Amino acid sequence: MSLQVEKLEKNMAKLTIEVSAEEFEKAMQAAYQKNRGKINVPGFRKGKAPQQMIEKMYGAGIFYEDAANALIPDAYDKAATESGLDIVSRPEIDIVQIEKGKAFIFTAEVAVKPEVTLGKYKGIKVDKISVEVTEDEVNAEIDKAREQNARIISVEDRAVKDGDITVIDFEGFVDGVAFEGGKGENHNLTIGSGQFIPGFEDQLIGVELGKEVDVNVTFPEEYHAEDLAGKPAVFKVTVKEIKEKQLPELDEDFVQDVCDFDTVDEYKASVEAKIKERKEAEAKSKKEDAVIEKIVEDAKMEIPDAMLDTQVRQMAEDFAMRIQQQGLSLEQYFKFTGLTPEAMKEQMEPTAMKRIQTRLVLEAIVEAEKIEVSDEEFNEEIEKMAKMYQMEVDKLNELMGDAEKANMKTDLAVQKAVDFVVNAAKEA
């Protein structure tokens, strides 16, 4: 195999890869062996016709495609390594020469990792984020716990009020005619939940138990049922049950039921500590984002389109895998949402660009500050991973290849770069 490397504009490169005629002939013979059982040649039993007879009858190119597909992956991998380029995209393959008895030549156009010119990255000024916990926040968190432990009790001595859980029968009419899907019996509806179309639940407030009421509403213009969209309707509704949540008192009995503390003061203090811990974590994350955003804005780099396309494709594949785990295919997702692959790609591009720029800038800081990952730090990370996957450390080390370990060290160095610039930042 021989290789020529041509640098192109906008951080692109073209690899011209030549595979010898001998190697191409071997690939042709392999393609013949693979396909001969599928090809009919008069006078020969299936699978018994010589390669030359098949080529004479169907043309020499009959085995070209399979031969090329067999040769390209390995030849490209070797060429990519030999080139010494830091390739950051999938190759765009183009066949230059494919002819029996001659060398097989193809090109691979790739994006090369862009150079980054760093701007200011030390002493970045960011707004200080308060992590103070207010009494209202503590009370709101406690009220959530009370809500989760509320009792549902039936009410018979008053009309419906906001927040009640009702059981209703209903039937909807448009122009005096009942419409499909507009009828329900013994339906649970929490007033104020927004479960029904706007205006429906509000008109049940004040209705007494067992009474029927006409509820007048208008379907939204963008309602999912096109035949009802924008039309006025009347629902005949009967309130069959009224229930309300009865929240427990904030006392020692409640505290001992929901946590390991004995007194209300201890419980409040623990809730305050948890909120503070959460706010500190959020503040740390926001500070990191703000610092890195300013550093990226101040850096200069030219991102090749192929690099962006590769990142978007990877994000799309990751998304497809996630929804597949939920039992949904990408085709079904497009059908249900009305989204197209092109529209999804367009939506993903800004996030993909931000990820690329952030990674490149942080890697440039690693290089500029000569940030290294010690063997001890690497081994600590391996131990964490082994614990997470419930594996022996030695087994995990054995399963990981050199490339994976190198990527892991790079990730650790990048995280150290994040810590470096955040610790060097100044809060205003």
C-alpha cells in the first residue's frame, strides 16, 4: 500500500491510497468465492462456473464492489495511522481507479483537528451565585413532603373547590351533537391540574355533589382532533364524588414518620442542609458553564463541516439508542413528533458545535498548562469504574484497550483543565 497526503483548506485533508494489483486480485478472488453460488452461467451448475467465465458473461466489474468494500476499511485504517494526522471525522471515500490487473486507488477526505488560538483563560470574571437558603424554600420543601404523605378523604358537606379530586361523568356536544371520544364515566379529575381543555375545570368550582352542570368551552385552534379544533362545545358534567387532600400536621409524629430525626427543628435543619448542598452543586455547575463559555468566546478556531457532521451523527445515534431502550424506534419518533431527520440535524447542530469548541479549547489548555494525569489518578478512576460496573480492577484493565485508556487519560486531563480555569476565575 502507498499513501499520499494533501492538505486542503478549512482543516481538511485528502488521503490518496493505493492498494497493489496483487492485493486487488486477491480481493476479487474472494468476492468470486463469496458470490459464485448465486450466479447462473449456462452450461455450468450453480457455483461451479470459473471466475473468468462469469467475468466474460457479466463483465469484469461484477466483483468490483465486493472487492472494494473488502479492501477499503483496512487500507484506510492503515493509511490514517501512517498519515500522522489527528483525524476528527468519518472519511468521505471516492474511488479513483478500479480495474482488473491494475492497482486499486481511492481517496479519503477527512477533517483534521483544528488548531486553537487561546484568548484569556485565567482570572475570568463571573457573577457570584448565591447559595443562601431562605425560610420560604425550607417551608416549600417540607410542604412537598406533607403533600406526598397526605390522606385523601371524601367530602360531602360542600361544593367543589380548587385543588379537589373529583369523580365525574361527562359527555361533550358540538352543535348539539355528541362527538366521538367526548364521553367518560367515573373519571378522576383534579381541579386545577390542567388535564382538560382550558376553562373546563374552572367551571366545576362551586358545583355541589350529585349535581349536573353545563360546561361551555372552546377547543384550542391547534387541538389534536382536527374536526374539533377551534369549535365551541358544551359538556354535560355530573359531579359524583368530591375528595380533598388532608395534609399531616408538621409535628414530631410526622417528622419521625418521614426521616430519622425526632424533632421539628432537627428536621428543618436537615432540609435546609440538603437544599444548600443542592444549590452549591448547581452554583458550581453554573460557574463552570459561565467560565468555559467566556473562554470559548475568546478563543479562535475554524471547525470543518465534516467534523460538525460527525458530531451531529454521533449525537443522533446516541439519541436513537436512548429511545430504543424505551421501546421506540427513530422512525416511530419521527412519525409521532412530525420531525424530519433534516430538522433534527438542524436542531442538534448548535449543541454539537458548542461541544466541539468546548472540547478543543479545554484540550488546548491541557497542552498550554502541561496538565498531566498521574498513574495514581488514572488507577483511582479505574477503581471507581470497576466498582460502578461491579468488576474486578484487573479484569477491567484487561478488557480496556490502549486506545480506550488513552481516551480516558485525555478525559481526566480535560476535567483537570476545567478545575484549573474555574479555580482561577474571579467572582464579581
